[in-house]
Amino acid sequence: MTLPGEELSINDPGMASSEPATMRPLFLGYAAGGSEGTPSSLPGTVGSLDLSDMSGTSVVSVHANPAPDGTYAIVVAFPTGGTVGVAGMQYQVSLNGGGTFADAAALGTANYLTVHGVRFDLGTGTIGNGSSFSIPTTGPTSVYNGDLNTLTVQSSPTDVVAQYGEGRMPEVASFVLANGGGPALCMRTSASVAAVIGAVTKTAIGTSTGTITVAGTPYDDAKVRVEITTTGTLGAGSFRYTLDRSDMRDSSAWTWSEAIRIPAGGSYAVSRAGVTILFVPGAGAIFFEDGDIHDFDLTGPKMNATDLQNAMTAILASKLDWRFAVVCSQPATASAGAAFFAALAVHMTSLESTHRYRRAMVPAGSDTADNVATQYASQFSTRILVAYGDADLMSAKAFVGKGVPRQSILSIMARNATGPRSLGWGIPSTDLKRVKGGPAPGIASKANGNPAITHDEFKTNVLDALGIATMRTYPSQKLGGAYVTQGRLKSQPGSDFTRWDLGIVMDIACEKVIDEETIWTGDDIRTNDDGSIYVPDAERIEGQVNAILRAELMAKPRANGLTGYVQDVLFVINRSADVLTDGYITAEIGIKPLRKIEGFRTAAGYVRQPLQIPLAQ
């Protein structure tokens, strides 16, 4: 009863495996700002140098390796210009975006000046009277991020935040622990793809001159809006902010801070986001006006292939066990995602070769569905689920200004694979699309009542057939919310391993067989004259292995309350293979899986006679 498909090499008992906690996930990715682990020092950073108010022929630049000692909105003005290097020029410095300036000082014959650890090279040539340039800075910080590439056991969002603070990995892990149960394993990895602060777009109500700049290192992706709520300048006006900006929901549904007085120094830290907002008032007469909005995007650090390699090395060395990995790092594009997928596939195959049968989930990348389809067309692995699409998803670790951020649907996939068992989730044989388990938790609603998801496979029907896991809605009036379209594994066409549950059940079967085969290593068997195994000895081994397999796969309740993850399973030893020569027994496992209902084809019409249900055969 062997099924057609991939051949699984499980005959070498050189590395026995012990079964992990039934469906324990392992979350790995970037994190920063926790309160436990080994502290690390982050150097100060500088933002973009603004030369738009400079005149003359000289070009100002920031000298190499700036080391700002604090968070400032630096403005350097030249009330008296001249030729750089020739005495007579004067300058003055503001640290709050031009709100207040220190007294003017003579530049003398110097061709540079240093402000709080940042050296500005003034170039050669002239600087006009009244010229100025500006730049935002953040000072050095010491943060606790959780030890790098070290597995820890976490049981609740509170534990995750204490250990790891902010970032994509704590966000995903907290959501799954809150909605699927625990415990889970977590690992902070390096993230060598640098964070990005997007350009700020201002939409003014009138003629206000105030702008904002943003400095720091974002911990995670976010769509930010800063809205002026009281007209005024530094120390007088007020604002509010949100990290939940969304084009799928009205702004009244976003999570806002309370109104905050614009600091007199011009600097306001959103510490749990890793950034500082710097208010630059401009010339006035209206500086910041009630109703002005300033929008920008934050992109947190991302993992690359080297970061993944280092993490997998640490995972292999750990004795802590897990069932599947959730890679919490959203690639910037589908192309980058496909490259990362290929690197991950190598590691998952390597795990399999050492008889650690594991699966993984990873986001497809922030891109269009068409680009995802193109970039993943030739990428295959029976051990990886690729999740495409985002949702406005309720955070399990919310803070001021952040409550329902935009997140990858990877969080939903991981939750369904983990639990809770009371709803049928977290059981090896449960199909991740199981409708009876209810809609995905925590997804906000659009104004029209539909779930706030960026990709609805029911309406587009683009990616499911290509092996990409997505979310969908159903047209039934009875079913609201969003559901998993299918927990696809990105397998080759024709593979038996098309779904997540098929992979998980096979992994458990292989682990059980490896454990039992290992127990028999070094024991005695008898052989026939042709070198084949003596049948009673084969039956003795088969009886023990099959008893374990049936207890694991056929005696435990599945999601619908019935018993058994599969219809049947059998371990069979080859009776004719030569075992005398090298002592290796040839065997195979055959599993008859449960068929999942994909839908119904129902005809409706009027009849003369009542329909009858056929008698059982």
C-alpha cells in the first residue's frame, strides 16, 4: 500500500530522533528592545542632509563615520557668509529644528565644523549670507534583544516582549501564542538587510511651513501618520500619531495616541518603534496647523541567506525540539523572496538528511501577485509553505499608537498549524483551510464589512494553483471573515505532498519508524539460504513498529472528533531483499491518507418524486 511519490530515505538509523512537542512552532527573525539577554550598544545615526536652503558655490557634506551623541534636529545657519577658509564668516547652531539658536560664532579659517559628534565638511568656495543646512540625528542606545541565535522557550506574549521587545519575530510569535496557544520556541537572528525610513509626505491644510523628519532604526514594518491637532510651533502646537495607517480602513478605526504637545526641543521618541520624530518649524508665520498630516513608512531589518545559515547552525546544535519553523522576515520583493526560499530549501533538505523531518513557513515578499507567480514559478520544496498577502491584524503586543498593524498572513498560517485544539487546530491531520474551525482571528474589517486583507484568492484565483498559500472569503451569507484558501506546500507538480497536513503526518510517521528501527540496531535476526530475512523475524519487527505507528496515527482524535490522522498505515519489510551481505533491512511505509473535502458539485431542480438517500452498500 505504498503511495506513489517521493521516496523518503529513513533506513539509516545513525541519528535517532525524539518526537518534538506535537505541533510546537519555532519562530526566528529580528528583534530589538527587550529587557533580557545580553545588552548590545547601538551607535548613533544621522538622517539625510538637507541643503535646500544653502546658497553659494560650496557643497557641504557629512564627514565619514559620524558619531552623534544625542537625538537632535540640527540646523547650522550662516548669518554672515563668505569664502570657506577665509576669516569673517559666522555660524550659529540650533538643536531643535530652528526653534532656538545659540549665539553666532566666528568660523575663522576652518573648513569644517563639528556639532555633537557630527563633523560637517564645508567644502571649498562660497556660502551665501543667511544660508543654512539641517540634519536629524539619534544618539547611541543600549538595548536588550535576547541573545543572538539562541533558542528560548516562551509561553505568552508577555514573556516574548520581556525577552525580545519589538520586531517582526516577537510580533508573529505573540500573535500565535495568544491565539493558538503555546509553548513555542523563539530565536533572535541577525538581520543584515538594513532598515529603511521612507520619505515623509506632507499634506497641508493651508500654508504651514512646518515639516517633520524621522531618525533612528525601525524595529519593524509600519505605516505611520503624524497628524497636527493644535496649531502652533515648538512647545505650543500638538499632534497625535498612529502606526496603523491603512488604505483598507477609515482613519477613525486606526489606533491613535492621545494628543501630545510638540516638544520645545522638537524631538519626540516613539521608543517601541525605534524611531524619533523631529519637528522642524520652518519660517512661519503658521508653523504646524491643525489638520496637517505627515505620512511615512518604516521597514524593519530583514534576514539574508547568511543570517539564515547562522541561525540554522545554532538550531542544529540545540537539543530543544520543534515541529515547524516560522521565518518571520518579509522580503522586500518577490525576487528577494524567491532567493531566500531557495536558501531555506537547502537547509530543510539538510535537516531531512539527518532524519529531522521538519517543515517551514515563510512570507512570499511584499510584491504584486503577478510578480510572486513569476518569481516562484521554478521554486519548489515539499518542506516549505509560502504565504502571500497581508492583513490588518490585531496585535497581541499592542502599545500606544499600534493596535492593528499591517502584517503578513504568515501569522494566520502559523496559528492554524499550532492550535487551539478546542477548535480543531494544531492537530497533525487538520487541513489549514478547515472552515469548521472558524474564520481567522484578529483581522479587522473594512468599512464595507469585508475582512481587511490585501489579497482575496476567491476574487483573483491566481496563486493557489501555483502552490502559494493565501487567504480568501466565501460568498456564503453564513460565513463572515477570512479563511485560509489552502495550506499549500510549494511542491513540484505531481507530488503527493501538496498540503501542509500531508507533510506533517508523514514527518511524524518517519520519526516513529526511525525511533523503532534504531531500537533494533545491533539485535539478532535469522536469514534464509538466499540471504533474505527469516519471515518470523520480519513479522516480529513489523509487529512492534506497526503497533507504534497505529497508536500514533490511528488512535488519536482528529479535528472532527473521530479517531485517526490517516485511514491506514503499514510498515512492511521486504521479504526477498538480501540482508545477509551488509545487515541492512529494506522496508517501506505505506500511508492511506484521509481525503479532505474541497467542495461540492450540487445540481438543483424540481422533481416528480421525492429524492431518496441511497441505502448503504
